Amino acid sequence: MSNRSLDDLRREIDEIDDAIHELIMKRADVVQHVAAAKGIAERNDLPIRPAREAAMLRRLAAHHRDPFPFEALARIWQEMIAAFTQIQNQYSIAVYVDDDHQSMWDLARDQFGAQTPITAFPSTREALAQVFEGRAGVAVLPLPTVKNMYPWWTALAVANAPKVISRLPFAGVGNVRGTPMEALAVASIPLQPTGRDRTLLVIESTDQMSHAGLEKILKAAKLNAVYTTSADVEGWMNLVELDEYLEADDPRLEMLEVRDSIQRTHIIGHYADVIRSQDFRKMYKK
Ligand SMILES: O=C(O)C(=O)C[C@]1(C(=O)O)C=C[C@@H](O)C=C1
């Protein structure tokens, strides 16, 4: 332990804080150039780039040291990046919240920042409509499960629809109201692979397909499903999560579409695989 006086130690903390503050202001100047390079203002685009954010947080996790918790560092970065997106172009969030999904609000706020306007909607349909109609930049919706009242993901299986862009929480579960849950964010932005990604694929079929049947067809096309769920919405829609970043022109999709039982396939989004607590502990434990 150091034998320096409290005043001396606090002077050093002030110097560190000044350096951090100065660097954040310097970072803001650079981000404004990034916004110009991306043409955000000309096209009135949403500045969020989840692949870049995932790469940044994974890089920090790999360099992290105790005792400062990585989960707290990730929260600071997410708050900071949220502010850096807002200085590029302003946008708001539409989040689905009801009595059983209180934590959705907390997930949205942790990811998109305390200064970003968030509005709660009592149905996934209404929250999603905000993004379809351009009234919100991002919708935050519960992870699809068989229990969802309305399979909101089926609405994304149309041309030019917004896409799933990320899964929340990205880096560690924090305190939330109600039951901790996971969510997906939906928006219209360019997506990119990060090296560790998931793809959400909707397969429209003529008849109801069993999970085993779907998996067999996917396996024959050399695709690995990690999750599947189905919905009967004017025909059968099957949601499949793949453990890779599948491009729209991947020939394996044609292998699915030639089957008589399959009518169409739609990639409804991609997201960078989240960093779970056990992962980042492994990542930085020497
Ligand atoms: O790299 C970009 O495209 C940026 O806009 C910069 C930045 C950042 O602050 O680092 C901000 C928003 C994006 O979601 C990702 C990164």
C-alpha cells in the first residue's frame, strides 16, 4: 500500500480525470469527422454501427485488468458511444414494456444511453410500427420465444423492412426492473460481420414444419440452427437462428429454396454474438 497522503492521492485522481475529460472531448472531434465520412447528415442516417461497437468492446475486454469490473467499463463505453451517436444525428427509441416486460426499458436505456429519448409502447406491434414509419430510429423488443403473444419478427420478412441489428444486453446483465430478460434491437442501418455473429433467417413453408424436420433441411444445406420457433401468420413462418453471418447471396439459401416445402427465405437481421460474464472473465483473466 502507498504511504502517500490522501491529498496527494486525490491530486493524482484529479489529473487522471482531467486527462480522461480531455480525451473524451478529443474523441468527440474525431467522431464528428467519422460522421462526415459516413455521410450521416446528407442522408439523415442512423449513425449506430453495432459491429464496430462489438469489436471495440471485445478488444477492451481482452486488455482489461482487475479490480475494475469489466461490466462497469462496458456500461461507461455504451453510455459514451450512445452520446457519440447522438452528436452525429439525433434519434429516439421505441421500447415494448408491459407488466411482464419491465426490464425492456432498462435494457434500452443501458444500451442507447440516459440522454436518448425512449418511449414505451404496450405492444410489440406498436413499438415496431414506430421504426417502420420513421418515428423512432430503433425498436427494442423481446427475444422471440414460443410464448410471445404476437410473433413480431414475422413483420420483418418483407422487402426493405428494418432488420434486427443487435442483442441486448451486449456485455453483462445489470440491475433491471422485474425479471431479467434479453431483447433484440431493430433498425434500418448497414450491417457488417464481426467474426462472431448470428443470423436470423425466416423460412416460409407451405405446411407446418417440425423443429427436427427444419434442422434436417438446414443441415443438408450445411447450416447450423441454434434456435428455431414457428408462427402461423397467413402461412407458416419459421424463425431460425444460425451461428454465423449468412450473406443474402449465399448459395446455401438456394439449396433451401429449391425444396417443395419451402416457399421463400428472408434474412431478417444479424447481430454480433454477445459477451457473457463468463466470457469476459475468461478473456481478461491472466
Ligand atoms: O465508428 C463509427 O462509425 C462511429 O460512428 C463512431 C462510434 C464511436 O463512438 O466509436 C459511434 C457510433 C457507432 O455505433 C460506432 C462507433
